[in-house]
Amino acid sequence: MIVQALMFYVFAAVAVAGAVMVISARNPVHSVLYLILVFFNAAGLFLLLGAEFLAMMLVIVYVGAVAVLFLFVVMMLDINTLRLREGFLQYLPTGAVVGLILLVELAMAGGGWVFASDVEELRAVPVLSEISNTEALGRVMYTDYLYPFQTAGVVLLVAMVGSIMLTLRRRPDARRQNIAAQLARHKKDTLEIKKVPSGGGI
Amino acid sequence: MAELWDGYLWPLIVIIAKIVLIVGPLLIAVAYLTYAERKVIGAMQMRKGPNVVGPFGLLQPMADGVKLFLKETVIPTGANRVVFVLAPVLTFFLALVAWAVIPFSEGWVLADINVGILYLFAISSLGVYGIIMAGWASNSKYAFLGGLRSAGQMVSYEVSIGFVLVAVLLTAGSLNLSKIVEAQRSVWFVIPHLPMFVIFYISGLAETNRCPFDLPEAESELVAGYNVEYSAMTFAQFFLGEYANMILMAAMGAILFLGGWLPPFDVAPFNWLPGIVWFFLKIAFLLFGFLWVRATFPRYRYDQLMRLGWKVFLPFSLFWVVLTAGVLLALGRLPQG
């Protein structure tokens, strides 16, 4: 067990240190790279819990897709870090107040948290020793939680359609490739072969 | 003490030995893939290819390796040093790490994990970081454009690869690669899933930035794309990683569609060969196709590339997943948990 405990502390420590670097790194691209490091270590923690499906999904979805797009956008922004720091003192009081309120609210919510007495029966946990946890997740997700799961999907779809509609510009002047029209052309419609007598011209 | 030895140290030694047994031959295979590429393309273009160093030019990859090893690593002045050096290391590392779950023959696998196919998918989706980091850290227009192109391209084609994988694992009923191979004992998945195999192969070309989708390193417009500024060993790491990824894609194709280590027919002359030989033959066959494509097709235009990925492959593979699930349900063959 000692190796597992050691691995836990390694993953946890790197994750926390990475998270601190995300907000303190001067270069925004470095921040995103540290964020990726944090995702990775979170996946490592999931693995230690025996939740290998969640670990892989975290890497595929967050690291493989979301963070790539983050990096993509941040790299193309021309951020002047010096100018960003100019207003730091000016915004500090407002930021501190907002942070403080959030902290107090979290403490109140966390402090007043009591587990319901029948929570153990409510938990839809299949017996993990018999089946792999991928199967276990699937069984719960597509039976007991089918509607919340589908609703989450629909919400994402709406967000996607909305963002496409907001950024879509119709450009009637753009010349688009019409592949069907290209393929429908025939040699006899477009090509004419002429015998040119030498010295005569057409 | 005995517990420490039996529980941790001895397994550690065994695992390291296995890793060496996988990585060593893999690197040699990468070296000779470059040789095979030059020979095959040479033959297709009626040239001889490398034939000076050693008999039939067989030592050419070694000579190239030594040349790259002895050259100077140049780091551009405006480059972001840490990210610049990290990018090729990452590419190379990811290309090797994926091989941990590949089953070479029955039971010949370093880590026989339950979510093997997801692990492969996760690792191959990380490959884009090496390229995008290299493009940004080089502080050069060409490299940056190459990196951005690559990011867009790899993210797009990953989506259709994902649906291809879903169709296959629905049929196999498992995420474990060994079980997927075992599920093909009666018929290889290439027969019921032929259109998916074609999509997987083409997406594999795009995912490994191979011709005709090699826009990230299009030499006619971007000089060499994301690796313009790289030299010596940093360049070699990109190169090795890229070719190791090609072999990995071919191995994935062999496992998912061509029955991995299984012989084509389980009768006398075919099952005399050990499983690993069949596996390598299938990989070699798919790799030959990669080289053949490179010698045959011109490069795609970027908008055509995107159109193919999003408007052709994605809807079709989505449709095929639904069709597969429907057919399996109708036949009562849907995997029951």
C-alpha cells in the first residue's frame, strides 16, 4: 500500500503546485500548460481510486479537446503582460471583496452540510467487485439517470447551436467549391479538340 | 524485506525488462521504416533509393541517426527555451508510451488494462500538444502556422476516429484490446465494418500528419511547418515520434479491424505461423499502404480537408454507429453487461 500512498502524495502535490502556477505564471500560455498538468494529475488520482474510465475520459475530453482549444485561443491572443499588471492595485480591493464573499459562502455551505439519514440506501452503487467500473457507470447512467444524462446532452447541444448562430456570418460573395457540379462536368461539354494545321492558326 | 522484493522490486525489474523488449525493437522498426519509405517511393518513381551505405543501403538509417546525433542543437534567440525543448521530448514520449497496451500475441502485453482502447485514444489525442507547443515556442511564423493547422486537423479527425472506435467496441463488447482481438475469431471486423475501416485509415493518415494530409509541414508554403526551427536531436525526436505514431496507427488498425494476432483462417498452413508474425505482417501491410499513398496522391487543400472531416466522415460514422447498434439489437447480439 505504501507505493499507492506515495503516488497519491505525488499526484496531489503536483496538482496543487500546478494549480498555483496556473494563476501565478506570467505567460498565459504557460498558465494553460500548467492547467494541463493539473488535469493530468487529477486523472492520476482517479486511477488511484480505481476509476480508470473517469481517468481516461478526463484525459480525452479535457486534455485532448478542451485544453487544446484553450491553448489555440490563448496562443493567438497578443497579450501584453506588462499592461495587464498596471491595473493590479486598482482592481485589488474589488477582487478581494468578491473572493472574501465567495469564501464565506463556501464555508457556510460546507459547515451546514449534513448527510441525510437514508443516504446510504439512495446511493445507486453497483457492486464493484463483480464488474468493471466502466460497466458499472454505464448501468447507472443509462437506467436510473437516463433523463438527467440526456438533458445534459441537450443543454450542450443548445449551447453549441447558439454559439454557432452568434458567430455565423453569411457571406454571399464567398466563392465556394461545389463538388457535385465539378464531378457532373463532362468532357464533351467543356473540351473541344481541334486539328491545327501547321502554320495556319485557328 | 522479502515482501518488498516480491511485492515491488521483482515486478519492477520484470516490467522494465518488458519495456526494453518493446522499445528496442520499436526504435529499430522506426529506423527501418524510414529506409523502407525511401526504397518503396524510390521504386514507385523508378529510382533506386538509398544504396550506398552498407549492402543495399541497409545501414543508411544508422548513418542518418549518427549524423543527427553529432549535429549542433540550435535554439533560436526569440524562442521560449523550456517549451521549445519540451515539445519534441513530449512527442517522442507519447509515441512510445502508447505501446504499453498493444497486445502483440495472446497474453503478450505489458499492461492488459480494461480500458485499453480509451487509453490509446487518450494518448493519440495528446499527440497534438507536441506539435502545437513546438509551433508556438519556435517564435516563427511558419512554425506557428504549421502548429495551428495541425491542431485544427488533428482535433477534427479525432472525432470521426472516436465514432469508428465506438462502432468496433459495440461489436466486440469490450474496451480491452485483447478481448477485441478475441472477438474477431469468427470473422475479422474489416468485413462487417469495411466503410469504417476506410474512414479509420484515412483519419489515421490525417492524425499522423501523413501525405496527403501533411499540411502542417507543407514544404511548398510553410518551409517545414512546425519543425522549421528544430535541428539535430530535437528534430530527430520529432521524426522518430512521427514514424512511431505511424506504426502505432497501423497496429491499431490491425487490432481493431484485421484480427490482431489471429491468422486469416484457423487451418493448417496458416496457424503454423506464431501470432506475433501475423500481427507484424498486418502492420507491415498497412504501413505499405501509408507509403503508397504518399507516392501517389497530391496534398489536400485545407478547406477540403476540413470538409472531408466534418461534413463527410463525421455524419457517416455517426450513422454507422447507430446502424451497428440497431443491427446488433435486431440480431440479439448486443453485448450484455
